[in-house]
Amino acid sequence: MAVKALLGRLGDIDIRLLRVFRAVVECGGISAAELELNIGRSTISRHIKDLEQRLGITLCLRGRAGFSLTVEGRQIYEATLRLLASMDDFRSEVNDLYAKLTGTLSIALFDKTVTNPNSAISKSIQLFDDIAPDVQLEIYVEPINEIESGVMEGRFQLGIIPIHRPSNSLRYFNLFKEQMYLYCGREHPFFNRVEKQINIDEVLNSKYTGMGYHSPNMEIGKQLGLKRHTTAYDQEAVAHLVMSGRYIGYLPEHYTRSFEEQGLMRAIKTEKFQYQCQFSGIIRKSPKPSRLTNTFVSAMVSAHERHGRQAP
């Protein structure tokens, strides 16, 4: 069935139905969305059916087999995220005229930053809340590529990532660094051997787990000649693979400290197989960031500058 054109006649009811649809998708189904939306299943189901009729397409499949999006439903969901993000940007622009910071700010972080002693993200949030206590924050933890695309598309107003390939569409604000080492688990053959007994060729021929998206991890692995045998999509997955005793992999020094203290893993060949990541905040260049976004950027930069001066 052909999709009905909404452009030029998108009304309040359409926006309301799209917000319900977004909540259903993000909750994983109609039943799960009841608590989020605070309305009954029958009402949610009717709203989804109304939206499908207005669009002229089937958005999702629901029944005994569970909830799933159709191909068209996935496209509408992604378009909905962009539309609602643009509306939030517009609302922030209007609020700027009245010098009152309200609305929602969506921020996406790369994983495992909270234990980094160089990070002052929590302090950034504290400073921002002092300035804009009425703003609602949405904090996501996503892979690098999702953060970058999300900021470019307006789904996130700000991201914090390790820099790997700068984009002309984004502005960058250097924040803190992260030390990375190559680790093995307690049951790995390298674990009980001293550094000089571990041959570099042995390391290069070992089973290596690397990230499955473009990142400093992927770049360094290629430069050093490490051959990826398994693929991970966050650092906790890498930690599980390393602790299996079958794989080696890169992890942040601050994240592995407790594992090392428990004797569960150790760094290997630290002179050659190590690197540092520069973490930066990112915002899109166009359209112009809202006053809300710029306020958080200022708080974030200020917090990290203070933290850097206080570091020993």
C-alpha cells in the first residue's frame, strides 16, 4: 500500500501518535510501554492502528510471536527520532528568547568512562544542573559510530567519544585521555610468563578480540598486525572474552584495575602493545546548536579544565 504524504499537513495528533510509536519501539512492545506512557494497552494499540491508517502502512507485527518492526516501520521510527529531535531543538531556540533553559538534552557516552580518573563527566552534569535545574537529561551509552551518527542526525545533542577519524560535520572539544593496554586472562598461556618470555610474534599469532566498528581499537589493531578472531561491540564483551583465557584484547587501564587486583587478568607486552585515546565532546556544526547545548558544552569544558588542574 502506498504511503500517504504527510509533508505540509503534519498536525498535533500525528505528533502525539508518533511519540506513542517511539515509546512502543523503545520499550519493545505495547505491553512494556504501558508504564512509560501511563495509558492502557488497548489505548496504545488503538493509537498505533490510527498511525498506521494515517500513514497507510503496517508499522509493526504484534501477536504471539512477539513485537517486531516491519522494514517500513523501522524507516518511520528513524524518521520519527529525527523529527522529534528537531522539535526539541526548536523548543530550545524559543526558550532561548525568554532566557529560560528548559526542555530535554540528549547526551550519548562511550562505555566504561565512569571509572576513568581523568574523566569529569559527572562534575560536568553537576555544573550544568546548577545552571539549568529545569532541564531533563537523557543519557545514553552507545558505540562510537552510533554516537557520531546520532549527533549528526540530531538524535543526540552532544556525544563523548574517543577520537578516531574527525568529521567536518562535527565540532570537537578535547576533554580527557584514556590509557589502553593489551590484556590476557588468568588461564591464558601468557598469564604466568614474565614479559621477556613473551615473544611479539606469539602475541601477533594469538587469538585476538577487537571492536566491530571503526574506532582507535580497530586502527591500532590493524597497525600492529593483530588478527581479529572474535568481534566485540563494547568493552565489557572484550573483558568476558579475555577472562575466558582464550583471547587477548585491549581494555582501559582504569577499568581493569579491579580485575588485576583479583588476579583475573594482566597486561602483556606493555611497551609495544599500548596506546592512549583522546576523548572529546562532539556537537554538530549545522544547524546551529541551541543555547541549551552550548551551556552544557561550557560546563563540560570548564569541569575538565578544573579537573585537569587538580590532578596530581
